[in-house]
Amino acid sequence: MRTVPALLALGVAAVIAGCGSSQSPTSSPATSAASTASASSTSGAATSPTTTGAGVNPNAPETLPPGDIPDTIAYVPYAVPGHRVTFSTPEGWARRSTPDGVIFTDKLNAVQLIDTHASGTITAASVKRTEVPKIRERLKGFSLQSVSVVSRPAGPAILVKYLGYSTPDPVTGKFGLLAFERYVFLHKGREVTLVLSSPLGSDNVDPWRKVTTSLRFTG
């Protein structure tokens, strides 16, 4: 398997995939029946690397190393300055402030909190109608998996699951496929979103639930 060293920071660029742009190849990989993989930025069809008579498709995504978060890791609460919200992330992750919140990264995993003004009521239908097209436009390889309503201690949230390309390695140009979980909460006129991402195939169901259930509003 080829390594992708610069993807250590992919969480920063790729997680912002739901709210920022990332650069990636313009051609779509061929479909593979072996696994779920990436999507083209225009069709959204899930695809993965394939071999041809000439060898491996150079424009197909790499298989990223698993991003499983250890069961034994501790979780540390963090109060986001100026945003009246707290949540917990795995201990030892790198933290970076953003204009509308904060982002935590560790190798191929990322957790970002985005706090913005809400323009109105948030429903699964409104998120699918207004937010999903924006994510599709900004995230290369976007492929929508589902939109649903889930319950967390902080209140109900709209959960959007989707796939997308990571930021290409600046040296090799290689990139991989990430799985995203985007939780959108509405609180006192604010739209608070948690965006979680890991390499596709990572087993982070329990860690992601710990992060999302830890969210609390303090004002």
C-alpha cells in the first residue's frame, strides 16, 4: 500500500469539506464491486480504485490506513471560547481555532465544531435542500449516504452521512476517501454543527457517539 504522509493534516482540510473547499483530481475513478469508495464531484457515484490493462488507475483514490480510535483513550472536555458550547474530544489531539469554532485532528481523523447564526428552523428536509448542495459543491468526491434525525443530550440533531475525497498529498498527489458524520443542532437562533471524519472503513461508532453526546450549551 502506498503511504500518504501529508494526509496527517487531512482532517483540517477535509473536515472543512462540509464548510470549505478542498482540491482534488478532476477525473472520477472506476467503479469497484469490492468496496464502497469515492464519488466524482459531479455525479456523486461511489467508486474505488481499479486496475486496467496498463495497471492501477492513477486518478483513483488510495486506500487510507484505518483511523480507528483506541477504546482506551481518554476524552477531554473543551469550552469553545466565545461560543458558549462545550464538548469532549480524545486526549492528545491537535487543536486549531477557526473563525467560527474549533477543529481537532489526529493523523487521519478530525472533529470540527462550527457555530453560526441560524436563518430559521432546521429540519432534515431543509438541511438536505440547502446544506447538502453546498457540501456537494465544495467537497470533491461527494457522495450522500443518508440524512436523518437523531437524539442527543443537547437536543435533536440532523445527521448527514456522506463520503468525500481527502486533500491530495502535495508531493505525490495521492488522496483517499473519508467518511463524514455531520450533526446539526439548533439552539437559541444558532446553528451548531459537529463534523466528524475518518478514513472510510474506520470503526469509530463508539468514539463519535461519545463526542456527540458530550456536547452541551452553556448559554
